[in-house]
Amino acid sequence: MLLDTIDIETGPRPTASIILLHGLGADGNDFVPFADELELGEIGPVRFVFPHAPERPVTINGGYVMRAWYDILGTDLVRQEDEAGLRASQLQVEALIARERLRGIPTHRIVLAGFSQGCAMTLLTGLRHEERLAGLLGMSGYLPLAGTTAAERSRANRDLPVFLAHGRSDTVIPLARAAATRDALLAMGQPVEWHEYSMAHSVCAGEVDDLTVWLKKVLAPSA
């Protein structure tokens, strides 16, 4: 089933799409302000797609039902992973990419982006996607199923640009976990643009400025 989304177009006949996946307990509305904050006029009309994750019980939150891309089984994000939930959401994100193709956006003009759990889904899905994307944008997240990434990574996206940003004071996903993600991707030969900020588990103005520059680069009209 295709996920419900909030779609915002900056002009008629978009020539690029940015699919932005929210974090645990939020929904697609969480990053809607990005459509105004990112000044991308020079790359042409853009369609922003803000999907709502499925609702599910989250173990670490006492089984409380909330929007989540996958279950969080415990504080150890490496040894305790909800692989079934991750794989199911991967298919749903793939379906969103396929819908953008049907709506006239070439895959190489699609950026997959996400915050926290959404970042995890961005890296999980984007690195495995069979067709070339424009880039992957990960904020305050980490690489899930890291042990299978190298073997499952698609040939089309092995040199795909990746933007990773993280807060030095993040107590939800520690900086060291994000740095390990960066190092793992670099070890595979994946190009990574890494940014650290004086913030917690959030987004800051400097980050928005930096990712705007990066988006203009990967979605340049000649890209």
C-alpha cells in the first residue's frame, strides 16, 4: 500500500523531487517548512514529498503505538535491529520513488533524504536502489543493517553523493554512531560530505545552509 504523503511543488511541472522521511514519532508535517527554507529556485521547480510512516508499537517506548519506520528494540542500535520492519519500510520507500518516476521525474533527479529513523531508511533504501539517484541526504541518523550493506549495495549508486549531518550534543543517536556510519561508507568507497554542528538531536540554521548548497550541486540542471 502506498504511504500517504504531503506533496508541495515549488512551481508547475517539477523537474526534480526530494523525498524527505521524518523521524520516530513525528509525521510528514515535521519537515514541511523545509519547502520554504531551502532556496532552490536556480535548479527549477521541485516537488517535495513528505510521507507519513506507518503506525506501530515501539518497544523502547513501552509498546506505545506511534509513527515509526521500524521498531526500536533497545538502546543498542547495532545488535538489536528490527530487520523485518526495516525491510518492509524499504519496500514502501521504493514505492514512493517509483511513483515519482511515473509522475515524470527521472530517477537521477530524485534525492532521498531523512532525519533520524528517516536517515536510516534513506541510507538503507538509497544505497540498494537499482537505478541511479541524485543523492542521499542523512540528518542525525545512522546506517542500519550495516553488515549487509556492502554486499547489497547497488552498482548504480556506488559513487552516489551522500550528505551526512549530526549534532555534537546528540544524546538520542550519539555522534560516535554517526561517525561510524561515515567511516563505514567511506571504507566502501562511497563519497560522503560530513558536517558536525553544535546542536542536539535536531536541525540548525547552519545545517540548512550547508544542505542547500549540496542540493544545488546534486540537482544542478546539468546534473
